[in-house]
Amino acid sequence: MDNFNFCSPTEFVFGRGRENECGKFVRKYGGSRVLIHFGGGSAVRSGLIDRVKQSLKDEGIAFCELGGVQPNPRDTLVYRGIELCRKEKADFILAVGGGSVIDSAKAIAAGVLYDGDFWDFYSGKKIGQALPIGVVLTIAAAGSEGSGDSVITKEDGLLKRGTGSDVLRAKFSVLDPELTCTLPAYQTACGATDIMAHVFERYFTNTREVEITDRLCEAVLMTMVKETPRVIDDPYNYDARANIMWAGMVAHNGIVGVGRSQDWNSHAIEHELSALYDCAHGAGLAVIMPAWMEFVYSHDVMRFCQMATRVFGCHMNYEDPDVTAREGIARFRSFLHSIGMPVNLSELGAKEEDIPTLVEKLGLGEGRTWGFVRLSAEDVTEIYKLAAAAEA
Ligand code: NZQ
Ligand code: ZN
């Protein structure tokens, strides 16, 4: 196991009705003038925004609001948020929504305290400070409620880029599983796919002797395999929603990836798809991740066999481990298909003829990515082609 630091300072406030306490937590973490940031309408329609406002009023906390965050959040709204925070002298941002809202809130939080263009942070500059943020989560997916990451799309050129810093981690995150019961089945499945992908990005490692994190990863994956079909069949199943919501946090706050090298190439390859086609990130991953697995499994067949046998219950073929590894990948793809995810590029709404553009935008040039297997532009092209040809 490698040396590591692990910092997860967020206070998680879990359970039914806990959003009614968010005013108390804003006060606890020093907020007195709050920007409430939210998405395209689901949190307004459900009455959640009204409950959040009431909770702030109960604590005597002033607030302003900025809705309209789109999935794959845009830089243009971030600039408006920064301006609004400065005008209203906001000292705390409360993100009410999913990964897109939280990531937009994080970008605003960093941008408000920075003299330059906030996009610098998404082009490699280190973030020094940010306004404190709180979260009321409405979808189990991106894990942004527990992560220090943020991903924003620059409208000009459709560049989707990420940044990360512990200063972006939320002070508190309210996780009420009941809030996720209104999610359509498709969004639920996209979220489940993203959660599994966050684990796989860490699971496929070149670091040896990492039994504890391997087992934690497998626990999250097996939970998702069990609970996702339950909520697709029965969206109001509180306990299944609760298990998924906590799995989504555990998958991405860093704890299952400590002490080991990680991959993240499927995410980088997918981000080009959601940037170009504005598809859901989880749906893009459903197409890319099994294709990536097919491309790289021979690098460490036994690690793929471990996934196949432990997570998907495949029989170990000692004569020909390739068979087991491939069966594990096939079972993962058919699981994703069974929960309603696209299997190939065309089902996602992407075009095979755009592959050169997608590869170009990734900007590898003659170089290679980092990760489990370091990929060249030619390798990424092959992965997109495998994703185009895949069948259920
Ligand atoms: O905008 P509204 O009307 O709220 O609708 C949203 C949106 O259309 C809807 N929704 C959310 N909660 C709902 C609901 N509909 C009904 N009932 C509810 N309770 O769901 C749609 C998707 O929301 P979004 O926030 O985009 O989903 P998600 O949480 O999957 O976030 C995706 C974004 O996060 C990024 C992705 O790239 C993508 O941009 N990621 C962020 C990460 C991070 N910060 O750590 C890591 C991830 O790997 C990921 O890249
Ligand atoms: Zn993701």
C-alpha cells in the first residue's frame, strides 16, 4: 500500500427530513448571507427550495438565489453567480441539487475570492481559497457532496474540465434519501452507473497488497448491483434509496481509493462525450467503461478475474483466465443494459464519425494519459470504436 493523506472534513447529515435543519448547519459553519444555488426546476417543483428557505429564515439568515444550473454545468452561469455573490456580499453558498449544482457552487465559491478568471482553476491553476459551501443532495450519482472536485463546461468550444482541492469540500452535506424518490428511472440508472464507475476508476490499480480498499470497493459495487434494480422497480423504496445514497458518497469521497494508484481514463474519455453531445455523464460512462475494460483487461487479467468472481459471481476458469475476465466485463455491460443504460455510441446519441474530433479534444497529441494503462490517442480511438461496436 502507498503512503497517503486522507481528508474528508464534511459533516454528513443523513436521513428523512434532515433538509429542514440546513439553516442550523449554515449557522454552525459561519454563514450569515447565503446564495442558494439550484437547478432547472425539480427542487422548486418538489417544494424543497421553499423548505430550505424556511429553514434559513428560522435561523434569521439572509439569502439570495440563483437557479438554472443545467446538467453538465456551464461557465456562463458560474460568472453570474460570482457577480451575484459579490453584489450581495454572500459569505456562504448552499447548493440544492445534484452534481451539476454542487460543481457550479464550488466554481462560484472559488471564483468569488479570486481576482482573475475562475476558469484558470479549470486550466491547471491551484485553488488557494473558496467560500464555504453546504449541500442538500437530490440525486445519488456524482459524489460531489463528499468530494473536493468540480467539473464545468466552457460554452465557448464545449470544453469540459475538472479541478480539485480540499478547500472545495462541503462543510456539510444533507443526504435525505427521500429526496431522490422523484428521480426518473433513467436519471437513477445514470447515477448508479457513475457510482460504480467511481469505484472502478480506483479498483483498477497497479498497486499491490491493497486488500482493504479492494474489499471496500467490492462492497460498494455489490450494493449497487443489488439495490439499483430495486429502486428501478420501486422508486419509493426508502431503504434501497438510502443504501444507494450512502454508496454514492463512499464511492467518491476518496476512502475507497487511498494508498493505491488510480485510473480515471474512462472519466476523461467520457467527459468529451458529455461535452459534445450534452448527454448524461452516467450514460456516457455506461458506454465507455466496458469498452475501456475490454481494451485494457489483458494488462492484468487476474485483477479483472477478481472483479468477475467477487462482484459478478462468475466461475473462475483457471485454465483460461481470459474467459473469466471477459465474462465479468460482459456481465457488467449487461447489468447496465438491464437498468436502462445505453450500450453503444449510437444508443447514446453519439456519432462514430465524430471519433477523431473527440480524440482531438482530449488533447493528448503525441503524449499518453496516466493511469492503470497509459493510453495514446490511438488507444483512445480504439476504445471509442469498441464503444461504437458494442452490443447488449
Ligand atoms: O435541474 P433539475 O431540474 O434539478 O433536474 C436534474 C437534472 O436534470 C435532475 N434531478 C436531480 N435531482 C432530482 C432530479 N429530478 C427529479 N428529482 C430529483 N430529486 O437530474 C438531472 C441530472 O442532474 P445532475 O446534477 O446533472 O446529475 P449528477 O449528480 O449526475 O451530476 C452530473 C455532473 O457531475 C459531474 C459530471 O461530469 C456532470 O457534469 N461530475 C462531478 C464529479 C465531482 N464533482 O466530484 C465527479 C463525477 O465523476 C462527475 O464528473
Ligand atoms: Zn463520474
